Amino acid sequence: MFFINGIPFTFDDIPLIMQHDPYVQCEANDNYSYTTDDMYRWSNYLIDEECHPLLFELELANPEEMPKD
């Protein structure tokens, strides 16, 4: 997941082999699960505020953490 000020805006799929890694599964179980509806609502909020980093140019503290694609 990628966040801006604590608000999720996109995510990366992990490779199938990593999905079966016990550490990855434990980490996933300890964190909140976002639904597609959650992502839709949060993305719309960021778009309405013109703060969605994939659609609007923003000054970010850590631009190297942005997804490449």
C-alpha cells in the first residue's frame, strides 16, 4: 500500500511466491484489509481535494517512495 498523510491511494500486487511466505502472511494479518470500496472512496476524496499524487503534481517529502508506473 502507498499512503499520503495516512490515506491509501494505490497498492502493488505481490508475486504469487511471496503470498505463501509465512512472514508476509503474518504481516498482512496484522494490518487493516482495504476493500475496493475503501480504495474507491479514498481515491475520490484525494481527487476532490486535488491531492491524488498519481493525478496531480504535488511536492512530496519522499518522492522516491512513489510507485514507478
